[in-house]
Amino acid sequence: MVRCIRALPAGTVSSYGAIAKAAGWPGAARQVVRILQQVPGLPWHRVVGSGGAIKLTGENAAEQRFRLRMEGVTFRGARVDMKRHEFRFKRARSLK
């Protein structure tokens, strides 16, 4: 999961669930949250809730929104414009 989070380029975002799925752990979105809390140096601000929702509260939410705007990410109301900024992970090759 750390590799997937580090792969997010500036100006893009991904959801907790999409990162878990890309890492091979579908349904483990809460583990992404734990990793973001425990591993320093990750681009935590590029990880949002489903549909582009900012899940943090208070000053942390304001900082996340600020950092994303500094990278050129646009919002539709309170949510990130996912059509424009969602990072698409490459699909893993199927094992046959």
C-alpha cells in the first residue's frame, strides 16, 4: 500500500478504497488510514474518501484542501473533482 500511495503524482488523488484494491487488498481501506498515520513522508493529502470527499476534520481538512489546491486540484463544492484528478492505477497482470 505504501508503494501505491507514493505513486500518486502531484495534482492527482485516489480514494482509500482504490489504494487498498490496487495494493491487492480490496476492502482494506481502513488499513490505508493506518499506514498514512504510521509512515512519515507519504503524500497523505492526495488520499481522499470515495467520491472525492475530504474525510479529515478541522485544521487537517483545511490543510489537505490547501495542499491539493496548490497542486492544481479543483473541487466541485466540498469534493475533489474526481473526473479530472483521480489517479488510475494500472491493472495487475492476471495469473494464468
